[in-house]
Amino acid sequence: LKPASSNCLFPASSFCCALSSQIMLGVVSKILGVATPLLGRVFDFTGAPTRYEHAGFHYNPADTFFDNEFGTWGTDYGLALVMLCGLVALRSLEHARRSQNGRAQPPSPARIALARSSKALIAMYAASVFTGAIAHQCFISVDMLNTPQFRALWSACVGTVATAGGAMGCAAVALFRLQEPPP
């Protein structure tokens, strides 16, 4: 594998990389969310209607189980807290570090890109588990699941996971660039 050149269309150190990837993944996830059940019905005429249960945004009591026990939402809140602590710890990656001779050494662009994309990734996952925790704790009946408030909260929960792949890709590129030999 050859490292990407510095004139890459979306360099890892660029904010545009993360933003454009997140937007693109968000759009793709929406398209796939609509197309996936349709493709299953088009290409598998024998079993798709029996395997796929379309929920949409209308939940009925007979087919709906939404776990609202403490173990579920408590774990989500705990994960969000751990991720927030990780965000604080990642701040140090963007700052100068001491070299062996004791002098401050500025971080490389790849190290800064890794820190920023890692923070974006962890922040998106933290937002996902936090909104999921709220949903699991507060929306306890099927009627509550059919409200616009739940729809917005659950879309935020799932949407942040869907768009986190952009930050993950940027972090991977930054890690790869950290392995490049210096010029």
C-alpha cells in the first residue's frame, strides 16, 4: 500500500474530510434505510415478506418490545460517561509533548488529525448512547414510542452511529500517515 499524497481529495487533517464523509454516510444510510426492505421484496419473492417486519414510525403493542430496564439505559449512561472521560484524555494528543532532551515538540499534522477525528468519533458514539439512554429510560409505553419526540431522539441515536464511519475513516487515514517516514 502506498500512502495517500498530500494533494488527496480529502486529506485526513482537513475538517472537510470528516464533515463530507459524515454527510455522505448520513445520506447513504437514509437511502439504504428506504431501499433495503424494498430490495428484499424485489429479489426474494418467497420469503422476504415473512422475514422483514416493517416498523416505520408506528409501533403496535402486539409486535413491539422496547427494553426500558435499568440495565439497558444505565449501561448507556455509563458508556456515555466513559466516552466523555476519553474525550478529555484525548485533548493531550493535540498539545506539544516533551522530547527526550526535554524540549517541547509540536505535534505533527497527522497526530492532530488523529486526535480530532478520534474525538469526533467518540463524541458521536457518546451522543448515540446518551440519546439511546434517554429513549430507553423515558419512553416506556408503545404510545410514547409513536410520538415525534421519540422519533427525533431515536433518529439522533441511530444517525450518529451511521455518520460515525466518516470520522472512523479519517482516524484510519491519520494512523496510516503517522506510519509514514518523515520527508
